Amino acid sequence: MISAAPFWPGDRLPRFAPNGGTALSGFTRPLARLIDQFERLPGIGPRTAQRLALHLLRQPEEQIQAFADALLAARSQVGECQRCFHLSAEPLCDLCRQEERRNGQICVVADSRDLLAMERTREYHGAYHVLGGLISPMDGVGPELLKIQPLVRRVDQEGIEEVILALTPSVEGDTTSLYLARLLKPFTSVSRIAYGLPMGGELEYADQVTLARALEGRRPVE
């Protein structure tokens, strides 16, 4: 069993030099490495990383082993759906296996986080297509690096009547939407969801009501 870690009260946690630096104020090297790994996660700062690491050390060994097994299993087993490119451990994701979703609509999103945000609205009942990012010349991301050609093939092969663009309202999102609209409008109707979001806002963090109203208020792309 893993021995209990020493307790440091709320705001009196020892300090740690990040990014693999030397442990300070009593952090042993294995604990310092664990804190460093937590701090590499998005949205996790030094103090939160310390608290997470200390919390784990207080858990039973079997619980930590289960956590490690789940992490490794997710990393090795989760890939992309062969049809829509959403995260999936199977050749087709759960959404693509639902026949009722093949209703002539495809909602295009940048990544799986945005797909999940749209699903939380419970207002959309069609298929999805995950691009894997947005066109961003400044970052070296061109159309050829995104799942755009598979989208074109789906529109052709699945008899799609409407493509709904649910992309973040930003320079990159607007660029991608205009590119897709010009590419797809000769073959199908293309609309973009309306936004009650500020320019540069992230779709992932929008509340359900805002997203639902945006979906209902979508309009054709000129």
C-alpha cells in the first residue's frame, strides 16, 4: 500500500520549480515529477497541480491503479470514427450507428468538444462531421490538413440536403466557414448557426440555451 502523504494546510503548500526543475521546500523527486505532469494539463496551474498530486497520494493503491489503467486504456483504444471523425473506440461512433440521424443533415464542428456542446442542447438530431481544427494560415493549418475532402465525399454519397456550419465565431472560424460554403454550395444547402456569443468566444463554453437558440436561428451562407 502507498503510505499517506504529509498534509499541508490549504494555502501553505510547498513550492515547486515547474518543468522538471529542482524540488523545493520538501518535495521529493517522484512527487515533483507527478506535480509537473499535472501542471502540463490545460487549465491546471501550479497550486491545482499540487493539490491533485497530494490528493492522489492519499488514495488506496487499487484506486490509483484503476485510474492509471483507465488513462492507458483511453489512450490506446480511443481513436476516430471512420465516418464523422468523432472520438470513438469502434470503427463507427455511437452517433453514426444511429440510423435515425441519417436525415439529410450534417452539422460541421471543429473538434469533438464542440460536438458534445451541440449534443447538450438536445435540439439537433442529425449527423456530424468533425474537421479536426480550423483553417489558420498563421499557424500553418491549411484546408488540406483538415477533414474537408471526406466531408465533400459524404455530401455526395449520403444525399445530404443541408450542411450546418457550427464553427467558433473567430477569424479562423469565419475563414473556414466561407471556404466550406464556397466549396459545398454548388451541391447542397449550406447554413451557419446564429451566435449569441462575442467575437472570439469559444463554442465549447457556451450555455445550452444560447446554443439551442443559435441552432434554431441558423441562416444561409451568402
